[in-house]
Amino acid sequence: MIANLIATLVEEDLAEDDGVLAPDDRLTCHVHGRWIHQCVASPLHVNPVTRHRWCRGCDAELGVVVDELSGDVAMRCPRCGCGGSAATNRLIAACRASISARRAA
Ligand SMILES: [Zn+2]
Ligand SMILES: [Zn+2]
């Protein structure tokens, strides 16, 4: 539901400003105004410094597969087939949580 998305966005913006919520743990995206799993495939969610959706070995963006039905999310480097990092794992966890949050709405 849209109302639930907006309420969650506002809540997370405030919690982030208060320093009690890490950007990585957000279920919504304040740039795109959507649930994180709905816009994580955007190039804006790639960060070579923090290694969110980035394969350092190949210097490449990780591809994203989001299955809203099963709730599964995968991010893999198109070149080597892996390319994981702690930042990417956290992003995947946030996407899985945002799929369930959206379902609960
Ligand atoms: Zn976004
Ligand atoms: Zn790679």
C-alpha cells in the first residue's frame, strides 16, 4: 500500500536523521521514494567505495534479481558469477525485509 510506504519512508528518514538507523538498514529508499527492493537495480545503488552492488575483482556492477513472490533476492557479478561483499549482503538483507514489509501492508 502506498500509505504504508510513505509512513515507513518518513519514519526511516527521521530515524536516520536522529542517527539511530543506518542507511544500509533502511527498507525504503529516500532517493527514489520506493521500497528498496523496487529500485535497488538502479545504477544509483552501485557504490565502488562501499562495495554495494560492486565486484572489486572485475570492476563491474552486480546484476540484481528480485523475486517478489518467493521473497528471494540475488546479486551477482555478470563476469565472475559472485562478487559478494559485506555491504552487498546487507543490501540483500534489506531487500528481503522490504519485500516482507510490503507484503504485510
Ligand atoms: Zn533507490
Ligand atoms: Zn566479478
